[in-house]
Amino acid sequence: MHSLQGTAEPSSNDVVERDVPGLWSPASGADHAPLMFDVIIAGCGPTGAMLAAELRLHDVRVLVLEKETEPVSFVRIVGLHIRSLELMAMRGLLDRILEHGRQRPAGGFFAAIPKPAPAGLDSAYAYLLGIPQPVVNRLLGEHAVELGAQVRRGCAVTGFEQDDEGVTVELADGEQLRSRYLVGCDGGRSTVRKLLGVGFPGEPARTETLMGEMEVGVPQEEIAAKVPEIGQIHRRFWLRPFGEGVYSVVVPAAGVSDRATPPSLEDFKDQLRAVAGTDFGVHSPRWLSRFGDATRLAERYRVGRVLLAGDAAHVHPPIGGQGLNLGVQDAFNLGWKLAAQIRGWAPETLLDTYQAERHPVAEDVLDNTRAQMELLSTEPGPQAVRRLLTELMDFDEVNRYLIEKITAIGIRYDFGEGPDLLGRRLRDIDVKQGHLYGLLHRGRGLLLDRTERLSVGRWSDRVDYLADPTAVLDVPCVLLRPDGHVAWIGDDQQDLDDHLSRWFGKPAD
């Protein structure tokens, strides 16, 4: 079994599901097995779990296949940036997640240049949340299952074929499953992407860094005296207390190795001695890993009924902590669009906007991580640029611009000409029913009408309505997509209807 490489990609018209929203399509005849699911997702990391949950908000039948039999056990701390925290708030997840994380100021992200967070960032959640990655995986997975997604572990996708009605997915044990769509959320070495034949151009890793958590055998005073001095020379080096006597250790590697092979404790000791002149007596590691600066971006996010999201679509160095956030935000963008396609009300080109909007965002992330990695170099040229940028970041406008870029609150999708707010996400403003994001838990669109004169009419099965002249907005009305981005601004009903059609399809009969 293989993908349909070399065949023409179905057009948007070919894949619109307007006839039967259930599992079985009569048009498939006797040539194919019944469509058992609407969407199969390969990979149950944060991207796959978030996508499954978003689809289930619209009653899409979802199966998530995870090749690993057990969740990842090692405790790596990741950071949820402002935009990801906003998305969690939009779906009523934030309070649950905050219980397991530690809030930090939203500053000092870009190339680890120590600058404070700008004052007055345009968000109600203007902080970084440090949280163990296994906890993020578990909470998002539980959320998807609570909404009705099925998750099967120990199931690796080994092949698939797509046709006009759906995708036949083959598992490692030979079992075959049918669905309308397949989404690869299976990481940087994505099997789905490789089988699909989508190019993954970019640069291979040139440098490598060892990262782990372990105990140390020297007094904390010795670490505090030595580490800052070394960090001034080697920007990819630190020992930071994690708690309970455990330290986060990052040190440059000697060369580039196979990332599939984790480093040993001896590797860490050797590199610590080479860089710091001592191994700090490290012992009892919790986990050890390595990462490189490989930077690649899929040429396409969609071929017919097969799509890519998260690391399957883009890989980059972890500097700035954007990877997990970028993938979760992919899922948030894709979920409601793919659900609309399956439910039968999607405008003709809606699913195409997934790549049109998210591919440029990933390009920008890849570029800013390339720039940040250069600024970590010990060479004189990059160090001179780093010193200059450090000075420039004393200007609030520069610091703010870089923080908004890293935390993804500066994104503006191209929705055509209009006010600056058009295409941007709207912050969680106060409304008469409490907070705006509390009205978005169901994953539907929302018309916020300060004039009290407009209506969503026959789109009410997809778009909610709130008349609130007290809403904290400096425009009369906004139409929000399910992902919180502003799709329309104005006060004219006919203009609104045109934009409702653009984003939410034909009105219901």
C-alpha cells in the first residue's frame, strides 16, 4: 500500500462532502470498505490531541493512532506562550492547565537575550507558563477523549491510499481502516509526510546540543560562581536548578550525531569538562536527549485528503520555545475548517486557507530561529551582532516586536484590505456575559455586535451572536472565526452576510 504519488491532487470541489455527513458514502460503491471514521490522526502529541478535540467539538468521528504504547515518561519542561494560553482559555482549558505550571514573565525569549517583558502586552495572559511536557500531552489527550475522540496506542501507520471518497490507512499489523481524511501529526520524521511524497527542504543540522535533567555533586555556590562566566562565552550552556536537587543541563556537543540515539551520562561529562573544565559531578539523570539546528518546512500541507500539522510540517531549533506552540496553533487553525468540510458547509476554498495561513507563519518561525541560532555562536561576527541587538532591544518598540513574534500574538492573516485588527486575533476583552473567550468554548464563530442592529440570520447553526454595546472595542462590530481571528469589521448587514458566506458557507435552509 502506498500514497497516490504522481496522481493529480483532487481539487477543492472534488473533496467537498455535501451529501452524507455520516460514515458511509453510497458513492463509494463496492470498491471500498465502509468509512469507519471521518478523520484519522497519526500521532497523539499535543498537536494531534488538540486537533482531535477541535474536531470533536463539531461531532466529527475521530480516531487518533499513536505508535508508542505508553506516554513519554521523562519530564521535560516546555513553555506555553501567550497565544497558546489564549487558545486554551478559548476552550475552557486554561484553569486546568494552570494548576500544573509555573508562570514566568514574558521576556528574555529571543536568543536568550535577558530583557524584561514589555509593559502592556495586548493580552490578558501576558506571561509564559512553564509546564512539564508529559502533563501537556496528558491534559490535551484527556480533553480529546472527554469530547469523544478514540485513541489507540501501539498503532503505527505504515501505508495509505486515497481516493475520491476517502483514505485507506494500513497499520503495522496489517489492519486496514477507512476515513474521509488523514492528518499526519507524527513528528519531524513523519511517516505520513514521507509516504505522501511531500518535499521537506531546508538545512540539515550543523550543530548539536545535549540537554537533560540530573543531579550534581558540587555545592550550589560553585555552580553559581562558575556558570555565568562560562555562559558569557558559550550561549548554548547552562546549569539551572529544577528543584529537589535536580538541575537542567544544556551543553554544546562535540559534533552531530543520530538524534534517534540518546546521549549517555558520560557524553555529558565529557562535554562539560571540555566546555567548563569540570563535569560538576553530574549523576542520576532523569532523562537525556540531544537536539540539532536542522530547519525544514514541508512544501505542501495538503495533498487531497491527507494533511500535515505540527512537526510533521516543520522542524526548527527549539530556541525561543516555539515548536510545541506552533503545532498546537496549527491544530487550532485546521480543526474547524476540516470539520466544516466534513459537515458539508465549508465554502469551496476554506480548507485551502489552512496552508495559505499557516505555511507563512512557519516560514517566519524558521527564519527567527535561524537568526537566534546565529546569535548563539561564539564567533566574533555573530557576537558583535548580538551586542548590537542587545542595545537595540532597550528600545521598547524593538523588544515588543520580538516578543510579539515569539509569542505569536503579532500574527495577522491576509484577509484583504481593512483596519489593522482585520486578520488578527482579538484579545480576551470584557463583555456583559463576563469574558469574550468564555463564549468560544464550543468552537463556533461569534458576531459581537455593539450596534444591536445586526444578525447572523440563517448562519445561527454555526455562528453565535452577542449584542453588547458595552463591549470594550473601538469598532462597531466584529465577526470572529472559531480560532478567535477577526474575519470582518463593520456595521452593514449586507457586508456582514457576504463575509458570513465567505467563512461559514451558504446559510441553512
